[in-house]
Amino acid sequence: MTLLHALLCSLAAFSALCLAMERHHEEALGEALVVARQRALRGLALGALAFSTLMLWQRPDFGIAAAEWVAQLSLAGLAVVALATWAPRWLAPVAAAAGAAGLLLALIA
Amino acid sequence: MAWLHTWVGLVLGWLLFAIFLSGTLAFFRQELNLWGRPELHGLATGRAEARLDASELARAERTLQALAPSAQGWRLTLPDERRAGANLSWRDPAAAPGQRGRLEQRWLDPQGGAPIEARDSFGAGEFFYRFHFELRSAQQSRWIQEGRWLVGLATLLMFVALLSGIVTHRRFFKDFFTFRPRAKAAQRAWLDAHNVSGVLVLPFYLLITFSGLMILHAQYLPAGIAAAYGKEAGAYFAELTGDPARAARARESASSKDLKDAKGVLPMIGEAGWTALLAQARAQWPQGRIEAVALQREGGQTRVEIFRHEGDRLQYRAPRLVFDAATGRRLHLVDTEAPAARTYGVLHGLHMARFAGWPLRWTLFGFGLLGSAMIATGLVLWCVKRRAEAERRQAKPGFGHRLVGVLNVATIAGLPLAMAAFLHATRLLPLALAQRPDAELRVFFAAWGLALLAAALGAGWRRLFAAAALAFAALPASDAVQGLSLSGSGTLLGVQLAFGMAALLLAFLAWRCGSPLRRQVTARPAPVPPVAGQLEGAP
């Protein structure tokens, strides 16, 4: 459950970071990236990444939880690359859904 | 720095690929071991440790007495979510002085405790594990130390390749999420694949490479230990593991060889004794599981050791409690809190990943495959780059280019084929065969050699990948023919599914590689643009 929550949040975070890059933004949303939006996306990414550690602190063995957290970061990054490569149009919707699911999971757990 | 990355990667790339791929499979060492011994398929995995009771230990003790009255020590490893059936192992007394006795093992049926003898096998997962860090070529190989040195050298150069790769990759952050498999230039697509597989999983590669070096630091860097501890190397390991008996033991074995020959029947602890010992262990680790219980005779003393489960924490090895077998008195807890020793233990633990549950285990397995892909794409890239240059100069590829091409095919496509052949061998070789484990390993190396020969004769990517795909697909098929029932065992079902997925992946690679014949035919009328993701370098 912790791992899933972290993965959903990191997925949203990495997607936002990816969308904050000109080339990927254009491919994913079909419009040019403006500076204000870039800043907002990066801020959002930072927030989501911080939020992904939320359930980490409650775990009995922090070392194991931290190792899992780092591993899921790579997994989320790979998922974003796959989306940006083969389904760029889905990047933003998937990121939004992942972020929402992450929030929901934190609320019910 | 680019030349360093290129040449370090090329020279040991093939060996690194083999180390990485076999290490990746070793994440499922227990599961593969179980799959390779059909005699144990009826035993259940995932027993709650809480049910370990003294009567079971007393029963195991009686079983051992009946099986091997002259054994000088034994170990009972309990089943967990990955291992099926309690494993009872012991070493027979050596036939001649200076030799080590044969390691025997049985599995205990949870109902009734009857010992089950499984086939004589190296262990399907055990071999990948041993090959991964010592290039094991036989059960009693004479080359284990040399193998460890070679793997150490390769690991060091892997570390160099990783660090120089980060420096060489100028667009590290700009291309962080960029993969263009349909790029016009094949080189572009291959470089992207190499970068993406390298950058995103970099924490895993850096950790696994560095910890891999550190695990055997005592072998690779003995000078520091010798300078600080002199001849008392045992004291160093005593501090590292937190085992005070270790230093004493090292002194003892050096001074009094005759004590070792004092042999007799091991004492029986009995159910009442075990109850007291288990209670002490549970008081020591209220949250912990017990992984194994062992009885050891060393010098004049017989000791009981109770091991905490290795998956309970990051730090490796797990702590263990040591008792005097004669009196039941607690001697000491083998564990360390010293910062340096703990750092080493955590690095070791992160490498072994005993703590990893199923989601993390599969994730790490995927990262291992991706690391193998990173090494493979790097090797292919070397060929693609030089082929592009040769075509520009309209020169024929030289001997070196062809050699690298052949070795690439033989390693990247040949190794999976050899692995599948080995897995078949663990199941299909006659059970009465003498030295059966060695025969299994010979099948592995013979299949790999044949793949090299085939590659040298021009078999190419497609054929070898297709052969490997067929070999993997034949594994579940062969199980079905042997009439093995897999119902009720998630582990075995998972292994079967993984074989199926490996077959699909290899078939996909074979399909994408295209037949070299067809490419030549279609290339004659009009030069066809290279298919995206096409593997180059086929001779």
C-alpha cells in the first residue's frame, strides 16, 4: 500500500517534470509551453514528490521503506518515458488520475 | 572520458552482461531451486513462523540421528513465503583428513516430519547465484577464487563505465525522458535506448555495483586489514560480524588441530530444552521471525544457534543467538551495532535484497533485466557506430568489427539459450547419473559454446533469439508433459509464467531483428530505411 501510494505520487511528479520540458509539452498537449506554466508544473512536481514520502515515515523499518521508495522512483520514471514515447497524449490525463488516486489513497489509509 | 567509457564497456561488456543477467535471475534463487526439484512441489510455501514449536525441533533431531548418526553439526532452515518445506542439512564426516565432508540435505514433510530426498541437483537458482559472483563452472570447482577476482575486476570496470557514462552523457537532464525508437538514424535510437535504460535506473546500478565490490572487499583489498590486524585477520571478521567466538575459533583451529578429531554423537537437546531455547529467542526478537536453527560442534564445545530471519531488516547477515548445547546457557548474540560494520551490513543487505517483498522483488528483477539491456545496447551501439562509419567510407567492416559482432550475438542471444538449456538439464538428466550437478553445468557451458560456434558460422541474432525463445517456451511445456500439477502453488505458477514471458520477450526480439536473408533481398532493388529498433551487427 505504501509502495502503491508512493508510485502514484511519483508518477504524477515525473509526468509534471516531463511536461515542464518544451518538446514533451508540445507533444503531449499540442501547444507551446509558457514560462508561468513551466514554473507551476515544476512546483507541482516538487509537491507531489514530497507527498510521495507521506506514508514512508509510519513504516516500522525505515531503511526498507526508503529502499522501496528509491526503487519506485525509477519505476515511475520508466513509466513516464513509456507514455511520452508511445502515448504522449495520455501523459497529462494519466498523471492527473495518478495524482488523484494518490491523494485518495492517503485519505482512506 | 568518452573513449574510457567505450573501451571499458567493450572489453568486459560480455562478461558484465553474463554477470548482470545471472544476478538478475538470482533474485528468484529460492523459487528456481524449488522449481528444479519436483520432489518438493507438494510442500507448501508461506508457513507462519509462529507455529515453529519445540516438538518439531525434537522430531528433526531424531530424524537426523537416524539418518546420520556421525554428523558433527546440522541446520534446520524453516519454510517461509519463498521456501517450501523445512530443510535439514548436515555435513558428513570427511573421508580423509584435510577434506571436507559431503553436504547432505533432506526436506521434512510438515505432516509427520518424514524426510524427503530430492534429486541430486546443483539447484536451478543456486547455479545462477554462484555463477553471478564466482563464475562457478563445477560443484567443486578449483577456480572459485579466480572467478571471484575476475568478477571483481569486471565490477570495478562496471563502476568506471557507470561514472564515465554519466560524464559522457552531456544531455543527462535534457534527454531525461527522451526515447526516439523511430529515429531515422539507427545510431540515434540505440543511443537513446542506452541512455534511457541507464539514466532512470542509475540509483540501482550504482548501488548494486558498489555493494557488489564491497561484499568481497576483504578479498580484493586485504592490505588494509593486514596493516591494522596483522596476522589476526579473524579478529577483523569477528568485529565485522559481531561474533566474539570467531576470533577465538581462528586461534583455536590454528593451535590445536587434535581437538577437531574428537568425535562422538551429537547431544540431543530434547523437547524441553528446545522449549526453553525458543522462548529466549522469542524474547530477544518479539517482532522477529526465526529462519533457522543449527547445532555446531567446534573444538570441545557444542553450540546451538538460532538465526533470525534474513528478510527482517536491511542489514545482512541476520543476528543469531548462540547457546551452549550442554547447559542451555546463553553465550552471546552475534550482531553488530558498530557504525562501519553496520554500513557494510546494509550495503550487503541491499545487494542481497532478502528484505524485498514480491512487488519490490519483481521491480528489482525488472531493473536487472534493464541493466542487462543497457549493457547489451552499449555493445550493439559499438557495432552500429562503426558500421555507419565504414559505410560512409565505403569500406568493408574489418576483422575486429566482425569479432565484436559474433561475440555480441553469442553473448546476448546465446546466454539466454544456455540458461534455458541448463534449466531443462536440471529436470531432464537421468536421476541416477553420477556427478549429476556437474553434468547440469556442463550442459550450460556446452549450449553456450554451441551458440558461439553458431554465431561464428553466421547464425545471427534472429536464429539464436528464436532458439532461445523456443527453449524457454519448452520449459512449461515439458512440465505439462511430465504431468506436474502446479495447482495450489503460487510460486511454481509464477515461475512458469516467468518462463512464458521470457519466451515472449525473446520471440519479440527475434521478430524485431528481421532475417538477414530477407534484408539482403529487399535491400537490392531499393535501399530500405533501417527498421526502427533493428538490431545491427549481424554478420
